[in-house]
Amino acid sequence: MSERSFDVVVLGGGSGGYAAALRAAELGKNVALVEKDKLGGTCLHRGCIPTKALLHAAEVADAARDAASIGVRAHVDGIDPDALRAYREGIVAKKYKGLQGLVKARGITVVDGQGHLLPDRGVQVGDDVLRGTDVILATGSYSRSLPGLEIGGRIITSEQALALEHIPARVIVLGGGVIGVEFASVWRSFGVEVTIVEALDHLVPNEDVALSKGLERAFRKRGIGFSLGVRFASASQTDDGVSVVLEDGTSYDADYLLVAVGRGPSTAGLGLEEAGVLLERGFVQVDDRLRTHAAHVWAVGDIVPGLQLAHRGFAQGIFVAEQIAGLSPVAVPETQIPKVTYSSPEVASVGLTEAQAVTAHGADAVHSYEFNLAGNGKSEIIGTSGLVKVVRATNGPVLGVHLLGDRVGELITEGQLAVGWEAHPEDIAPLVHAHPTQSEALGEAFLALAGKPLHAL
């Protein structure tokens, strides 16, 4: 067994891990990065990037179907699964190659294999031990299932859904959160009959209820079926399909059941607790600076309780690397991290929902305004409906920004700045938004909350 020493050893090469490694190396640290699969992790290879490629293909298919309505002669002959896969994998391969080159250029030592945390900041990989002055845990997450629901055959997770070599005719999606909604949107655009089963009362239940209801209306118009407020009971499968039964006795039949009920932390069997790292329900417990209970061992990304988003892990990786280098970076609160669901229409938000704001401040201390995208010229041009909702403290700062509509994910950064800087609508209202853009809808909402609505009554 050989042993090597580094300033920083990063366990996991996904978004949080490689961001930490890159930033630490940039700050002059000698870094080892341990990854059992491929650099980039789930987001690059089986999550964010390939699914968004599918969503773009879905957008193109929908645009072609609707082209005649704007005077363009086009039609869709069908979806070519092989060409679709080549397009998706080509994007992933290009991003992967770029990441490999960047890591190499920074002088980071990449160690292939399963890492196991040892006491005193050691990481064992096979017969080798990498000893770090600091260790960063960034082992990511896996697709969860429900008790008694075994993945296999025609019962699949998002990873298997990406690997399908054909377009199914009918799919049941178990879970109406981000992953379930995005796959439902893609498949519907590809001509699939889709039904979403969500045990809670709304789709995307963690969003403001105005966005949930708007998405439900849009999905209903698109022909996407959904069952809300009734729990899953059982599933059975044959060689030809799968049947799902709910607790109220309702049943659905399809070619596949996509299980999209969330992701769990990948922390089992890594020696974390034996090394002094405290776990709760599999998640690593950390303080507000992302330090674990083991000295000089940090944790970032999906294994830390909170939002499981690639950009959160990325930011946390940078945050930890800068602390190790002796800097004093500012911690970004969870409420200031933007969320985007890349369905059609998109859902984007940052800050508090109206219900959360009322709970925190009281009903009399909160005021909100909704601007319908029907009044926005650019939204009319691209053919999207939706809304902008801004929540503010009465006579105070913006507490939350919530968007529904195609392409609104590109607008949420303005909302993030408003919430993060505790701006008042009166501060933002004088700013000029380019015309015609969808960002004008945000401007209209801020104008209305500042007491000078332009197009609103």
C-alpha cells in the first residue's frame, strides 16, 4: 500500500467536487480528485446536460408542429431515437472533454476508483491512500424509489429513461417534481401518452401555488394527464407493460413506469461515520460553513441537506476551496439560490413563496403582484403563456420572484439579484428593460408593486 500527501483531497468528481478542485488548484493548492466513474458526475453524464438536450429537441419538435400558424411550412415525420441519442451524447462528450482538459491544465491529480474515507483525513482508493490536509466530500446522489417498489425491467429511473433506445407509446411518471415534470414534457412533445402521479396536491409542489396551478393548466392543454393528492399503492409488470394502482383504487397501464420521487445522498459504505462524520438519514451534517464534525473534513452538494441542484453544489465547492485557502467567502442562503424546471412551459423561482412569506412575516406584512404574460409582446411572439409573480414585504424589499413561461429560466437571475440585494420594487422600477423582451414582464411587476402600474389596472 502506497501513501501520497496533498493539500486537498476531493472525494467525488461531480459539480461540487470538480468546482472545489479547480478553485483550490487556482488558489495554489496541490489537489487530488477521486472519481469512481467519470468527471462531471450525474449532472454532466446522466442528468442536467443530457436531459436539457432532450428538452431542446422537444422544443424543436413542438415548433415544427406549430410552424404553419406563423406562416412557415414544416412538419414532423417522427423522432429518430438513434439521431437523438447521437446529438445528446455529442454534447455530453464535448463538455466532458473540455472538463478533462481544464482539470489537467490546473495540475489536478485525478485518481480513478471508489474512494473510502479513513480517520485522519485519508482517502483509500484500492491499495493507495491519499492523505489530505483537508478533505472535501462530494459524492453526490442516486435516484430513490419507494418501499417495495423495485427498479428493473419496465420500472425505470431517469438514468434508464435516458438509455431507452426507442420512444415508448405510453408512460406513467411517478412524482410531479422537477425530474418527473421535465421527462413528462419531453415525452409528450415526442408524441407519448403521459400520466403523472403525484401524492401531493400540486405539480412542482415546492413552488409557489400560482406557478403550480399555471403549470397544471398548461399541461392539461398539452394533453399531459395527472393525478394529484392520491398516493401510489402498487405496481406490477409483464414483458409487455406495467400497471400502477393508487390507494383509491384508480389504475393506469403503460409501457413504462418512470420513478421520479427524488434523490438520496450517496454516502453509504464510504467509511464516513467511522471517520467521525455525522450522518442523519444518510445526509452529511455540516455547520453554516460546510464543515463536518470531523476536523478538516468538509461536504458539498447533494449529500448536504437542502436543495439538490448542480449550481448549488458548484457554488459550495468554490466556497469551501476558498475557505481552505484562507479566504472569507460569503455564504449564500438557500433562499437566494434560483431554481428552474426546464419543462414547457418553464418554471423558475428564487426567494420565498407567498405562503412562506406570510408564515415568516404575517399576512399583513406581505404584498404580492402577478403580471400575466399575455400582456408581454415577446411572449406573444414566441407563443407562450404564463406569469410573473413578485412577493414583497409591505413597504419593504422583494422577498421572492416566481416565473412561469417558455424561456423564463433565463430571467431568474434578475430576480436573484433583487432578492439577494434586498432591493425594494421602488429601486428597480426606474430601471429600463429592453423592448420587446420577456424581461419587461418583470419590469411591469416591479412597477406595479412600486405603485405605478403601466399596463395593469
